[in-house]
Amino acid sequence: MSARPAAGVAPKGRPRLRNALIWVFGALGGILWGYDTGVISGAMLFIRQDIRLSPLMEGLVVSGLLVGAMAGAGLAGKLSDAWGRRRLILGAALVFIVGTLAAAVASEAPFLIGARVVIGVGVGIASVVVPLYLTELAPVEVRGGLASLMQLLVTVGIFLAYVTDYALAPAHAWRWMIGLGVLPAAVLALGILTQPESPRWLVGRGRPDDARAVLTRLRGDGRAARTELLEIERTLEEERAETRRLTLRDLFAPRLRPVLVVGLLLVFFQNFGGINTIIYYAPTLLTSIGFGDDGAILANVGIGLVNMLMTLPAMRLIDRRGRRPLLLWGSVGMCAGMAVLAAVNLTPLGHGPLLAPLTLFGVALYVASFAASWGPVQWVMLPELFPTRIRAGAVGVCVVFNWLFNMAVALVFPSLLSAWGAGANFVIFAVTTFLSGVFVKRLLPETRGRTLEQIERDLLHRGGTSAGRDGAEAEEAPAPTASVS
């Protein structure tokens, strides 16, 4: 006679399968983001053969996605609160499909630029709502690894874009390069329809019974689901009991301003550390030192592979070692990689037989260090930093600045490269990556092993961050009794 599971406890296999599907379909937006970001580098070589493009137009084709991403990120906060996380992910997938098809059939520059802007809107929405969705559904003990899954899939998307560019380059088939992005978008649109809504959003909309049902399905344990639901409800009740409703405007008030500064500095250092110059301009850098076009594109595939593979250790370590240690070591490795590239370009090494191997080593060291740290950790930490009722809007603000910084680097780097040369730019990035380590050491709080509600209460009641403490120490700290005025 077989034993039956206890009341309120679902078989373990089913929650695991349901969770796996949520992570796959939820994070699939990362593949779309990475693919559409990476594919244009190879496609641009052949677009200008069919469409007349001035240098300015070429820049607009590339950066049009980033303009759209800023708009999408700006809209995502309010839309995700009004529509729900799941429904907005579906909307982002449909935007991807429309924009990708339009770009693939474009025959004139303005139409292509407009289509890239539409794709960017989808990218911007996904960059806000997908990490938010995964963070709010993940169990606390694995939240970092699961939420960082999207960043892994961003690197998968970039790698697939590079491979697609390399495979279709002999046929100059740039329309197929772009158009194949429809496939993951369609899978995402169909798959997300089968997934649940965020329980935290459901509680905020006055639907606790639906939230309890979702948590029971996800955790496979009715008691654990009730405990988690009670903590979510308690946090919302504490916020509602405040004399003044917590709004996005409060981010600029003294009590939350430090948290906003930390969030903005996090996205600043991720972008101004130089990763966009490598992702967008690695083939240009390699051809400038003697690589042929085919060799540069093939080397770019290798860079994409390193970027993808080195994200895997970060997913494993982020919940074991914490966010801050990964960022600190990442800053060290990125600084070393940029120092190697600066030395190659500013010393006699740039004219000898070591030029090519040292350049590849510097790029690989930098990309590996970024992929194992700053790449995934930013997207895990941003939703963790902000209070529940303004989380979506606050993350949206930070992500808008993320895309603004991204676009600034992408637009300015070619001019700086022409004016100062590669070496001086790599020195600047070496300094920036060093300062990123100082920022992590001095200002960034540790969020490992703490529920979103614990992090929120600590940040709100203390009026700032708790840098230097790990998750265990934070949980042992006594709860503050003073209220925030």
C-alpha cells in the first residue's frame, strides 16, 4: 500500500517541473534581448550593400534598439503594476515579433531604424519585467541563481547571434539573420500563457487566495506557501500603515535616496566598465590589428562562447558566496583585462608577435570576469533593493538609465577611438573598473539569503544600505523599532 502525501503538500516532482517551466519561459526573454543586441554587428556588414546608409544612419540603425529599450524600460514599471508581470511578458514577446518581422523586410533606412526602435521597446520591457517576475516567484534560497538565468540566456542569445552571422555571412543573408529572432519570440509568447502570475502582484491587487494557490503550486508545500503569503501580506500592511503612501517620488526623498544612488551606480559601473565596446566593436578592434573579416567574426564567436560559459559559475556561486564577493573579484579581473589591452596598445608590444595573442587574452579575461560577476549580478540585485510597492517603477528607472548609459558608450566610443586611440580608452575603462570595486566595497549591501521583505524592512528603517554585512549577519540583526518619518 503506497503512502499518500500529507494534506496541502504536492508531490515534489510536479513543483520542480512547474518551476523549471517558469524559469525557462520567463527567462526566454533574455535570448531575445541577447540575439537582437548581438545580431546587428554581423548583419550591418551586408545591410549597407542593399540599403543606402550614411555613417550617421548606420549609427542610428545600431542605436535605434537602445532608444527603444529606454522607452520600453520607462513604460514597463507602470504597465507591470497595472497589467501584471505575466501579461506584460506576453506583450513584450508580441512587440518582438512585430519589430523583427518589420526589420527583416525593410527596404529603406527610416523603416529599418523604426523597426529597430520597436524591437528595442520589447527589449526594454523584458529587461525590467523578466527579472522582476523571476525574482518574485523564486524561493529565497535559490533566488539569485534563478533570477540570473535571464542573464545566462542573454549571453546565449548573443552567442547564437554571432553563430548565425557567421553561418549566413557567405550568403550575405542579413534578412534571415534578423528574421530568425521571431522563433524564440513565438515560443515565449505561447509558453508564458501557461505560467502563473506573480504572487506578490496578486496580493497587491487584493487577490490573496490566488496568490496562495500559486505559492502552493510553486513550493509544493501548503504550510510553506501560507508562511510566505503571511510575510508578503505583513510587509504590504506595514507600508499601508505609514502616514503617507510610498510612491516612486519617494525615491528622491532622504530615506530612499541612498538606495536609488546605489541602484544607479550599479548600472553605471556595469556599462561604463567597457563591456559594450567589446560586444559591439570587438570585430573592429580585431581587424585593426591584422585579423581578416572571417577571422574577426570567428574570434567574435569565441568571445560570445566565453561570455556564455562564464555565466554558469556565477549562477552557482551567487547564492553560495554572495553578490558582493562576485562583484569584487569581477572588478579585479575586468581591471586586469583592460590593463592588458591598454599595455598592448601603448607599449612596443603592439608592434610585435605577441600583439594578437595578448589582445585576445585581454579581451577573454575581461569578458570572462564580466560574465561571472557584473553581467548577472546587476539583474539579480536591482529588484532586491527596492520596496515592494515601488519595486517595478524603481527598477524601471534604473533600467532606463542602464540603456541610456549603454547608448552613450555605444555612440561615444567610436569618436573617442578616432580621437585618442584604443590605448587611452582602455586606460579609462581600467580606472572605471577599479572604481567599481571601490563602490562595491564601500556602498553596496549584501542581499544573499534574505527574503525581499527582510531586505525591504532593513533598507527602509535604516534609511540606507548595509554594505559589508553578509546575509547571515543581516538576518541576525534585531529588527528596528523606530518608524520612518
